Amino acid sequence: MQNFKDILPVTIRRPLGKLRAAVRRLKIWLHVRKTLTGATLDDSKVLQHAIRRSPLTIWHNLDQWQFPMVEDDCSVISKGIGTFNVRRRTDDLFHVLPMQEPAVETAIRSILRPGDTFVDAGANIGFYTVLASQLAGGDGHVIAFEMVPTTADILRSHVKRNDCANVKVIEGALAEVSGKTLKATIMSGKSGQASIARSGGTTEIDVETVSLAEQLADYPSIRLIKMDLEGAELGALKGLEVDLGKVQAIIFENRGAEDVVTFIEEHGFEVTRLDGNNALALRKRHS
């Protein structure tokens, strides 16, 4: 059956597409208003200024993805999660939103239990690290990997600020082997998209690789790995290959990454899609 939108002429489809983009952005800002508050009065002023301006800013560059941003550095309280520092004109605000990825967050909450070990591979500024710290509790362990030095510093500050005593931060780029120096590309204002596998960033930095097998050697069982490595997932998984047997579940970015799916399935996991960007791999139970 022919898709209804294909019947419409371009002169109608384009305005409708832009309207949908504006509505999607407005929903994100409404979510910001509902779930984030300023940590101090001054922080609240910065956040509220951005929210008040959103009915105007949502109309800018409707053919591109737009992150919600603030115009000045501030600290925000993410409802039910913790307190985070947000940099001006960056994607930080979006990345500390509760339920910014509802299927991913729901899966993490359903899988992790007190005493579990969680690996945040590509932790960025630490939203999932802080969440997992709460879920794993005092007897659990959270190992957070971040390769960009400035972002890793912010991650450490958030671990400290939210009293995450069960978290270990490791600065390095996850790859098949450790000890190599690679180029990482970073897009201005988008630390969450830094990559050693993709080009196109506005800045390049040298990063040193680390392997999961080496860094996780002291952990006999890993309940869940959350991976968001901007195309470098397969190399990171190969760096754990001999020890994949101790992992029970993996959440990973999957935007057509069939090589990653195949590799995971060959190591005893069943893969299902969580949403348009992410998949969940659960270890198969032997009958």
C-alpha cells in the first residue's frame, strides 16, 4: 500500500515535516520544564530563560536535529537522578534529561539490582553512571569509561557531587587492544558524539586506548554493559571477547550495525531492538 505522505506534493510535505520537527522540539522543552530545575536561584534563572525562549528557538534550522541548550553555564537537578553541571551551548542539557531515552532507561532499571556490576562504556558526563550507581547500591560496582579528558573531568565531578562511592572512572578510548594512541574527533558543543571511528568533527585530539578485558579483569560477573561509542562498539567488544561469558546483558547503539549484532549473537546473546537507535542483548539461557 502506498504511504499517504508519498501522495502529497513536495510543497505540502516539506512544511508538514518542518512542523513535525518543531512539535518534537517543543515536546523536549516541555520535558525539560517538567524534569529539570536549577540547583540555585541563579541556575534557575539561566534554565528558565532558555525555557521561555524555546517557543522562538524551536523554529531555527528545522531540517537539522537541535539539542535543547542554555546560554550560560549552570547546574541542574535532574528529577530522580542527581545534580549535574551543564555547559552553555552544548548538548549537556539533553543528556541529563530523565527518560531522554525511555526504552534504554527502562531497560537499565529493570535489569540492574543491588550488588550488580554495571559498565558505562562511553559515559559522557555521567547521567547513566549516576543512575546505575543508585541502582547497584553500596555493594555494587559501576565502571565508567570516557575518552575525552575535559568530559572525563566533568564526569568525575558529577560522581563526587552525587556521592557515587561505588563508581570508578577510567579515562581512555575503548578498543580491541590497549596502549595505542588514536585520533578522536569532537563536534563543537556535542561531547556526546565524540568518536574514534567516525570523522567530521570540528576538533581532533589524541586519546589512548584501553581494553575492557584488561580493565574488567577484577570483576567476575558483569550484569550489564551500556555502550554508546559512536561507531567503535565492535572494537570495544572484541577487546572483551575472551571474557564475554561473564556478561549477562548489553545495551548498545545500533543504527544498522549488523557486524556488532552478528558478533554478539555468535557469543551467546539474543538481540532485540529497544528503539530506533539502540538494541538489547540478553544472554541465552541453556535449556
